[in-house]
Amino acid sequence: MIRRDGKPIFLGSSKAQSLTLQRKKPAKLVWTQAWRRLHKKGLTEANLKKRRTRSTKTPRAIVGLSLEDIKKKAAQKPEFRSAQRSAALKEVKDRKKTNKGGRGNAKSGVRAPKIPKNVKRN
């Protein structure tokens, strides 16, 4: 068979000729070489494991903390760190408690009436 561009095609069977005349794509036919190439079948040399380039991690400073400070914190014992954390939480809770006690009495539950957002006001 001669293609439109003038290149001759040698078809091995009437099955191949029929499918070519029907303009079937060879990559969609499971038994063709084109399909096997597309789906990477039968490649014995390519079974080698791919080598990946591993990204190297470099420690960097964070805004507000220098690299030395970060290293010091990492070197501290976990018990010391957890004690520091609990002390900071306790301090924050105490601060919130004192703020609530002072402000809560001034308002005494007076709220503005709720107005729906989708209603036009004149």
C-alpha cells in the first residue's frame, strides 16, 4: 500500500490492511508495536532502577530566631521544653482570666439589634 505522502507501507496481513483502510490508530490496538512502545511493554534493558537526585537540606535561620538559637532549642531536653511550654500556657491563661474579669462587667449583655443583610434600608 502507498500512503498519501508517497511512502510505501508493507502490511503483514489482511487484518492489518483492513484496519489501516479504516484509519484505526495503531497505538489503540493492543497487539501492535506502536501500542507496546506507548505503554512501555517488553523493554528488558530499561528495567534498571532510576537514579534520583536527593535534595540536600540546609538549616536556615527563621525571622526572629538565629540559627544558633534554633540549635540550642533542639539540643534542650524534652522535659525542659515541655515545662517551659506549660509555664507559658499558664501565664497566657492567667492573663486572659484577668482581662475577662475586668471587661465583662462594663457591657452587661447589651447588644445591637440584628438587621438582615439583604434588606435595603432607607
